[in-house]
Amino acid sequence: MLFIVIEDFRGRDRKEIYRRFRDRGRLMPDGLRLHHSWISADMGRCFILMETDDVTLLQRWSSNGRIWWISRLFPWQQTRTWWKD
């Protein structure tokens, strides 16, 4: 299943957050895949396309105390898949 994750960095030390990403990655569990991400022009939000067969992996990752900037999770479906049904 695909998900759109929105990370909200506004009002936080963005340099520290991006330094952490560079040094330690996103600390994602095996089975959680990051396909692509986009960052807003002001670097205040990141929009991520992720995939997992086990939604509990995403829930555990997003509720992890170290990942306190995730603001929204949306289940996602490609339009062509939806139109097949």
C-alpha cells in the first residue's frame, strides 16, 4: 500500500533535522520503502511517497518519539488502479 507522509518542520531547527537525516538516515524499519520525496521551497515541509505491505511498520515509525515532526499520513492509490475497480 502507498502512503503520502507530510513532515512539518516549521518552527523547528531545520538544520538539525537535515543534519540528522544526513548522519543517521530516517531510521525506517525493514519493509518500509521510501519511493520519492519533495521539499517545499522554504524547506518547511517534506512530502514523501512511501510503501509498505504492513501498515503497522508505518504506524510504529511515525509514532516513534524521535520522529516528532510527522504531521499527516494518507493512504494513497494510483488513479489507474482505482479506475480498474
